[in-house]
Amino acid sequence: MRLSQMLWVTLREDPAEAELTSHKLLLRAGYIRRVGSGLYVYLPLMWRVLQKISAIVREEMNDTGAQECLLTQLQPAELWQESGRWDTYTKAEGIMFALTDRANREVGLGPTHEEIITAIARDTIRSYRQLPQHLYQIQTKFRDEIRPRFGLMRGREFIMKDGYSFHENEESLKETYYEMDRAYRKMFDRCGLKFRAVEADSGAIGGSGSQEFMVLAEAGEDDILFTEDSSYAANVEKAVSLPPEAVPSHFDKFEKVHTPKKGTIETVCKLLKCDPTQVVKQVLYQVIYDNGTTVLVLVSIRGDRDVNEVKLQNELTKLASIYGGKALINLQVADPESQQKWAHSKLPVGFISPSLDDSYIDKSSTVSQKFLRLADRTVEHLQNFVTGADEADYHVVGANWGKEFTLPTVVNLDKAKEGDRAVHDPSQILQTARGIEVGHIFQLGTKYSQAMKATFTNEQGEELPLVMGCYGLGVSRLAQAAVEQSYDKDGIIWNKAIAPYHVIVTVPNVGDAKQMDVGERLYTALDAAGVEVLLDERDERAGVKFKDADLVGIPYRVVTGKAIADGKVEIVNRATKVATLVEIESVVEYLQNELK
Ligand code: ATP
Ligand code: MG
């Protein structure tokens, strides 16, 4: 491609809309343009990168025997009503764009495709003889994200590879799942990414395993915890650890103590000369279920620890049926504003005990009349602990479960953190890193097949729900993540596997007929040899062209400058900036070798 003919505009200044370096660089180097919130056009250079990534994904997927297909982006509401996700996706979470067609039918724009594929499997799979099956597609997804940001990282329209597998049993599912694990690692390796596979939260679906693939980058939105010995890595949402041992309490007698204005762990510990690990603190949450029921949740956790809200959400989802609901639509700390709506009288905030009286909940309010009390494992074995006295400015010390307080239902709600000991080996200490989630593979089980009655007949003639797996990979997010991991002060440094072009031939002075002639000859020869090449024969200053070449990040630059007098050109490696003089006649061979 000749740059003089390409629609290619670079920007000198950093665009104000961008925070992340990768986002700035893709805008500045003319890869993408924003047309609205979370909406980006992939200009020709970007499209080439996306095609390269897609080709790698396709090759590795096909290699496993998975079959490519293309599902519809417009999805009938009925299918989502069958799976029970229509209301949560269009209303509660509001992530799905929904519209009504001319015949008054509701349809949604696909944020994901479990419903469509399960409907297809229901219609086409009858017998165990047809199993296993694995279908995938590479397609644009639509999600009305709450906070679209960081360019292609979190768009409202983005490209995803999504695959879905069907099996007769868990064992067969696991085989495909582990095969996908290997295939994903290959894809990311081939794209030149530094990544880590981590245990992930499986959300409300529960039970079976799931794993995320994180591209390691400071700018990532996800926190990862891992151990040096590489045997443990997990998303912080899912991570477990051994919290530090509690310091034994020096209180040996139960009593109420005056702790004026000491409503925080830090201040009360200072006053009482105790350790935060001796305190049972209460955190009050408010959950709203999909049937409209509000429940107040009183979580008791050790003073030095924090609640992992993803774990809490999973526990509360499990309990939904007790309150007549299926899913939860909102979970938040019951802040003073929300307290005004249901609290009968002012709560002793900062001084709450595990047995805060249910009578605080106003009878006339629409919330469940009893607190749902949960205790994290960190408080289960505490003795002679400190906690609130349910009275402003008072605490109790020397308290014990089974004596002064009833131990609530014990669950794991503790947020693992850096410095904690690892469960698999307490001598290993958890460390943190930040990552960008580029893939998520998932053992779904029978959640969708059961709800949508997608069954098959096994060898014994029994009718069973299909066992499913799903495997997502963010193609457009991956492209930007690659930039976030590889740039310098001058611009992008593409890995040659996904660069839009391999080589840029820069003619410093287009007025010089010899320079132009060598440039044209090399351009034609490289192109004929199958090297993807750009020719910069724009009527611009040499400095501008060099800057642009660095910015756009093409792996090799060939300069038809002064050295042509000696029959040579300069070849500059974008990543290392090392310049090599190469005989004009050997350029094709030299570059073919480099690109191998
Ligand atoms: P996140 O937690 O980042 O919102 P997710 O859990 O919603 O991701 P999945 O539903 O598993 O993501 O989608 C599969 C992949 O699609 C993700 O791993 C990610 O790479 C990509 N992806 C998800 N949402 C977006 C988005 N808004 N923009 C670009 N890529 C996305
Ligand atoms: Mg998401």
C-alpha cells in the first residue's frame, strides 16, 4: 500500500478523550476513531491488526476441531425469557440493548450467545453419537456498559470470539475445557503477549470452574493475586488465602466499655490497646432481589479484613430462593441515605454488634423484617473479642460466641490480599499484579440446557440435558492490550505476528529520483515476495515520515537514504532501534529471514 493513497491521518497532540497510553497511541497513529461513547471505527490499519489476530484465533480453534459458524446478532426475547436472563440483562443490569420491531416483537442485540446456541443445539442434537460438538464465531458484540472507557478495552460494540461446546458428561466437557486452555495459551503466545491464566469467579452460575487469561499491564482493570512458586494465581474476586493469625485477646472478662467517638477500628484499637484481629466488625449491606424484595445483610468480619463483594454476591444469590427471588439486581453498602428509608430509629453506626436488634427495621417499610446475619470465617474462632455494644460510643470487650453472641451462619467472604499466606503452601506469600482480561473459559454445566430443555439421549436411552462449556476471547480488547504492553516514547511497537504491515519503505526525499527508484523497486520486490509492505512516498519532510513510522509501529523500516550511493539501504528495527546497512539486492532475503 502506498501511503500517499491511504486514508491515514496521524495526530501530533495527545487526544484529550484518552487516558491510557494504548488508547492515545491508537488514536494518534490513525488506527481508530471515536464516533460515540464506547463506539470506535476500526480504520484500515486497525482492521488489518484485527484480521491478523482473528486469523491466529481461527487457526488454533480449527486445530482443536472446533467449527466456525456465525450466529445472529439480533436475538428474539423469547429465547432469553426461556433462560430467565431477559429481565436481568435488559432491565436489572441493563447491559443488553433491547428494541421492539415493527411487528411489536422484542429483540435484543447480542451481548453473548448462550441462548441462541442452546436453541440450535436443542433443534439439532438428538443423540450421544453426535457428541461432543464445539462451535465458535468471531463477531461484533453489543453491550451497554455502565462505564465505557479506555477505547477498545471497554467498548459498547466490540469483537469477540465466542465458542460453545456440548457434551454428554462432565468428563468430556473437562477434556475440551483443558484443550481450550492449551489453545488459548498458544494464541496469546503467538500474539507475543505476556499473560497469566488465573482462577476466576464463576458468578451466580456456581459449581464448575472457570479461568481468565490476563495480559499483564499496570493499566489493567483487574487485580490478580499469585505466588512466586507459580502454583497459584487468581483474580482477587475469587482468590482465597490464609489471613494472618489473630493476636490472642488480653480481655478476660465480658464488659461494656465507654469508647466515645471511637467508631472506627483504628481509633477503638488505639483506645483499648488491642489489635484489629481481636475485633469483630459489622458491615451492613442492602440487597434487592429480582422479585423486588429488599433484605438487609449484616456481615461480621474480623477488624483487619474486608468483605469481598463478589463472594458476598454469590452467597446472596444462593439464598435468593428463601426470599422468593432468583437473582439479585442490586447490592450495596446500606449507606445513611438508604438507612433513612427503612430504619425505625438512628442506627448506632460504628458501634453495631452481631446481634443488632431486628426492631431497627421499620414495620411499615418494604424490606424483610429480619437482618440476614452472616459471619466470615475469620471471626469463627475468635475468643474474648471486642465488638460494638449497639449503643453509640460504647463497645463490649471479652465477648464470646455461644455466650454473649450467637455465631451467625459462617461463610467465606474474606477478601484475600497481598501479603496473605497461600492456602496450598503457607510459606508462600501472595503478591499482586494488574491485568487486562482478554479471555475467559468456563465450564457451564447444564444451566442453559436445563432451562431451555436442550437434551440428548445417552447410550442407555435416557434423556439428559446437554453439558456445556463456553469460551470467550476479546479480539478487539486484545489488540489494544498488545499495545499497552508494547510501546515506547515514540509510539507503538507491534509484534510482527499482529502488525498491520511488516515493513515500511521510507523515501526520505521524494524529489530525489534515485531514492524514489530504489524505493519503488524494493516496494514491488517485497510485495511480490509476500512481505506486507507500505511505501511512504508522501511529499513530506523526512523527519515527519520517520516520526510517523515510529508512531505507527511497523516492525521494520527501510530507508532509501544516502547509503544508496554505495548500493545499500538502512533497515531499522522498530523495537530495538538498531539500524543495519543492507545491500539493496539482499533486502528481500534479509527481511524474509528477520520475519520468519
Ligand atoms: P469484563 O469483566 O471485563 O466486563 P466480562 O466478564 O464481561 O469482562 P465475558 O462476558 O467473559 O467478559 O466476555 C469475553 C471477553 O470479551 C472478555 O474476556 C473480554 O476480553 C471481552 N470483553 C468483554 N466486555 C468487553 C467490552 N465491553 N469491550 C471489549 N471487550 C470486552
Ligand atoms: Mg463485562
